[in-house]
Amino acid sequence: MPMATLHTRLRHLLPVAAAAVSVLMLPLLGALLGGLPLGELLRLPLSARAWDPLAASPLWTWLTDLLALALIAATAYFAWPSRPPTERPATPSPGRMPRFAWLGVFALLLAVVAADGAAVSTATGLVMLALALFANADTQRRTGSALMTRQPGYFRSLFAASLVAGWLFHWLNLFLQLWVYPGATETVPFVLGTSLGYAVLLPALLSLRQWLASFPRILGMVRRAAPLDAGETAPQEGWIVLLVALLALAGAALWPDWLYGLAMTAPLLLAIALQQLRGRPTPLAGIANGDWSRILLPALAALLLGVVAQALNALLGPAWLIRLPLIGGPELLGLPLPAWVWLALLGPFGIWLADQLTAPWQQRPQQPPSGGGFPIRIETGGKP
């Protein structure tokens, strides 16, 4: 590989590297400055908490629920379709299901074997892999194009990026201790099963996002909102968002029961800040033109994956237990309702992460077509 090409590829990955180093080092730095015992925090597997989280507070629960409802209401208000469709897309006749769909069946059979052996994390990862394969197969059948067949090299790179990102979130959880694995006793089986689950998250997210975008009605609904342009963003805004994210990560180990929500959102804040400081479009850039597809479609895909994971955990496990400090109230599949809003925010973060991997292919990952036509193509020449 020519040195110039290698330098270009590494330069495009600098934002990802900067975000990864921040997530890796700042919580550790906060723990060292606070004199916290690292032996109680950095345990693999984390089978029990080192401390009891703060009990549910009615006031905090009410405020959190109100904030989640306000965010949902604001998104629905601003993203509601208010413009007529520019054209009626022509949907091609569905073809045959591609042969690689059988790989999804094989993954489901392996998931059954893993579940029979009480390997819930492995079974969950295999089911998500099957979902990704089925989503690609159905998209290929109906539109003639799918992520894993059109760009197989890019698709494979998503597994490695997803694995690293998953373990970085796991590392952050060691300082927050929001979820534990009570049945995990041996390190190697735990690492292998958990790694499989982490590795398939990003490919499944992008595959489900493309599958959702392949339905003209769904794609049209999320791209016809009224333009929402608040003017040009100033560099100071990027620095403010970056500072908030860095402080949240540094304080994760010092005040975990109070800052966990902000700390777990810090990777998305880092993505927004880095894009602003580099003069690149942020994950929120599309809303200026009334296009919410890069927010709502990945958010919906993330929610679908979350429902599958939590349902399997409740049915086969529990392999992991989640307890959020200060938040009570009704739950859905073991998660308080406001936590599902945070889960949806992982979708736009995943799209930003996937965008940074496009330099070797000199193209952006699976953008919905500008006119809603088919097949869904990958645009080339864009800047990640």
C-alpha cells in the first residue's frame, strides 16, 4: 500500500481514535485522581457491583420522564412530514430471496444451540447476526441492492469497528456499573460471547437502517419535514459540547450515580463536537433541509435491536441485569422507559462511526437515495 494512501486512511480515522482515547483514558484518570480502588472497578467479568446504586427518587424519576417525553414530543413536532412528496418512486418487482439468506437460518440454529447451553450473550449475538443477514436478503430481494453484497469489504470492516466500540462502552460501564453479569464466572467464555454480541451490533444497525429506508413510505415520511435551520454553527459551540463530553467522562468514576446519563451520551457528544470543529456535517446536519432520515432511521433500528436483546435476555437469562440509579417507575423488558430514549441515541452515533470507515472505499455508507428511488445506492466521493 502506498504511504500516501495509508496516511490518508489514517487521517480519516483520527476522529475515531481521539474519541476512543477519550473514552479509554478520562474515566481512568478520574478514578486515579479520586483515589478510587481500581481493583474493585476493573473486573472482568463484572458479576456484582462494587457499591449499591442510589435508590429510586420520585422527583428524579419524574424529571427524567418529563425530559424523555419532551425530547420525543419535540422530535415528533419538528420531524412531522409537512411537505408533499416531490415524486412517486417506482418500486421494482421483488425478485428471489438471495442464497445468503440461508446463512441467517444457520445463525439461528447456532443460536438455539447456544441458548441450550445457557450462553445467552452468544445466542443474542447470533440472533442479531441473523437479523442483519435477513435484512440484507430482503433488501436485496426487493430493491436489487444490499449493503453486504454491494460493498462486502466495507461491511466486514463494520464488525471490527463494532467490536472496539462495544468494548469501549463496556469499559465505561466498569466505572459506572450500570449493568452486571451475575452468572458470568469464567473470563474466556464471557469475553468470547460478549465479543460476538458487540461485533454484530454495527453491521446489524446499518443493515436494519437500510432495510427501513428501502420502504418508500417510511423513507418519505422521515425526509419531508419543514427545514429547521438555526444558522451556521460557531466553533465555540463545538468546544462547549466537547468540554461537556470530556468532563462527563472524567467524572464518570467520581459521581457515577449522578453523571451516568451524560457519561453514556458522551460518545455521541464527542462525535458532534469533532464534526463541528472539523467543519464537517454533524449527525444532525440533515434536519436543516427537513431530512431526518439519518437520525430517525438509525434510532428506530437501534430500538429494534434493543428490544431483541432485552427480550432474549428476559426469555433465556437473565445474563445481564441493568439497574439505573435514581430512576424508578414502569419498565419495558427490564429497562426504565427513559433508558429507551438513550438507546435510540446510539443509532446516530453508530452512523457517525460507520461514516468514518468509508475512506478506504472513498464513499459514504448506504445513503438513502435523494429522490427515494431504488435500488438504494452508496454515494461516492463524499466526505465522512
